Amino acid sequence: MSDAALPFPEPFPDSPAELALDPEVLARELAAELLGDPLDEIEALEPAAVDVAAECDLGLSLLQGSQEQRMQGLRIFCEHRDPRAIPLLLPLLQAPCAVLRMSAVYALGRNPHPLAVEPLLGLLHADDNGYVRKAVAWSLGNYPDAPILNPLIRSLQLDVAAVRLWAASSLADAGATGAAKADPAAAQLLQSLRIDSEPAVRSNSAWSLGRLYGDLVEPRQEAVVEALLHTLLHDGDPTVRDEARLALEQLEQPEVLDRLQTLVDEGMIS
């Protein structure tokens, strides 16, 4: 699963018009303030020899302090789970400062709670800051039983690249709760795999399709296999091709593995 994005022409012929590119001006007002994306830290977390309870106690105190202290507290709850933080995190989703909103969103992804669903969906729909919407697209993946499917599909269709790539990933979680959700999630991921202009979005779409495969009915499974094979053979970006191949291999379907071996034998792939 990739978080990089480089422009690349469509891999399929007769595709619809390219989706809008991220103009690389995602919330420029954050650039000077943002020393690092909390998501990068969340994704790389390792167990630390710290007193988690003491850390959380400190975080709760910091969340009630100055803006700088609240930022420090938010970083603690991007790492640790503590239900006591929820009443302090929820109001920060409405903070005037985009950095605070973004960090609160990540913290509520780490500390999911039913009361956060509605305000998170509101931010995904209406927040004018791309970093905040990106954070929401990631965090909603931790709310698979909430009504997140259609909002994530809309973001994958319409938002900027940084949001689309995490919407694509979170759709794997949203769709994994049953066939009724898996099928529409897969339908949109198949479209994005075919038409999205950003390799990272196509790559994450391939990854999510592989995760959803087991929840799909047979005709949709066949469509997923064919789309991944087409991507493996025809996408011009090597990271997307690699992700498509990995997704196919991880299906562990003998007929799919046979087709991959045939492609190797014929020199179509190495």
C-alpha cells in the first residue's frame, strides 16, 4: 500500500476523463506549522518501554492547556488509547486551527468512539483543508460498522489525491463487514484502478480489492481478478504493477497462481 503519488497517464484505453489532480497546494497555511504528518507516526508505531498510563494522564492534562499543550496532548493520543480522552478530543474537531482539527481526527482514529462518527463525516464532506480531510479518510477505516461507505466512495470519486488514496484504503475496512457493502466498495475501487490519474490511488485500490476479494460474490471476484491482471500487464507505473501482482498472489487461488505462472513462462512478467 503506497502513500506516494506521481502523475501518470491512464493505463486503460477509452477511459473517462482523468480525475482532478492534487495541485500540491493542500492547505498551504499548514506547511509552516506542520513538522510531520501524525499519520506517518501512527503507521510506524512500535511498542515503547513507557508507562502508558502515565503518558495518558499527562495527555489528558495537556489537552486542557494552551494550544501548544493541546498539540502535545493530541500527539499522545495518536499513539495511545484511553476512553477518558474522548470528551476532550471531540470539541477539538471544531477548532479554528486546522492543525488541531487534523490531529484530533487522527487521535479519534486511534481512539474510535460512536460520538465521533457524525462530526468526522461532516469534516470529510465540508472541511476546506485537505490535510484534515485526508486525516478523516484514514480515521474512518477504524469505524467499519458506521455509515462510512458512501462518504468514502464520494471522496474516492471527487477529492484531491491525498484524500483519495486513503479513501481507497479505508474502503477495504468499510466493505469488509459483509457482501452488501463489499460489492459497492469493490465497484468504485475497480473504477479508480482503471481511471485514476494518480499511481498511489491506483496502488491502494489494488491493495483494497485484494482484501475485499473473499467478501465478494463470484462474478465480482472474476472482475477483480481480470482488472488486477490487466493492471499488472498494462499499468505504466511499476509500483502499481507490483501491488496488483501482490494482490493476486495473496488471493491464494490456484487458477490465479497458474495464470501468473503462465505469464512468467511467456515472458510477459518477470
